[in-house]
Amino acid sequence: MLSAIAGVTWWNFYFRLFPGAIRSPQIIEFLSHRLRHIPGKLLIVWDGLPGHRSRAGWDFVQQQRGRAGGWSFSRPMRRN
């Protein structure tokens, strides 16, 4: 199985592929890289997956002191 995590700005589309399911460490790695290379704040859209609700992920965001925020929660996508 191959999983993708993605982000978008007005001008660019960023993504990263990971083998297996995406969990907290992969989310933190992706966000860390984006925070190093994108100036300003990040708006993160979570879809309710377990890795998005993890303590490690929330702790990481809190450590960013306002650079990552503006939360928007949506419903998880359903597989057909």
C-alpha cells in the first residue's frame, strides 16, 4: 500500500508518498518540512483520521507557536 499526504499554496502543490499508512511521525515530518520552506502560517485541514487526532500531532502543532493553525475539520472520506 502507498499513501499520500499533500499541501497546496496559491502557486504550488506539495505532496509526499509513504509506504503503508500515514501516522503521526509522517504527518509531523511533512509539516516540519513545509514549515521550513513556506513562510508565514499554515492552514491545516484535518479529516479525522487517527493520525490527525494523535497527541503527538497536536503537541507538534502547539510547539509551532501559531505558525500552524487555523484548523478546519472535515469528515473522513469513505471508501467505496
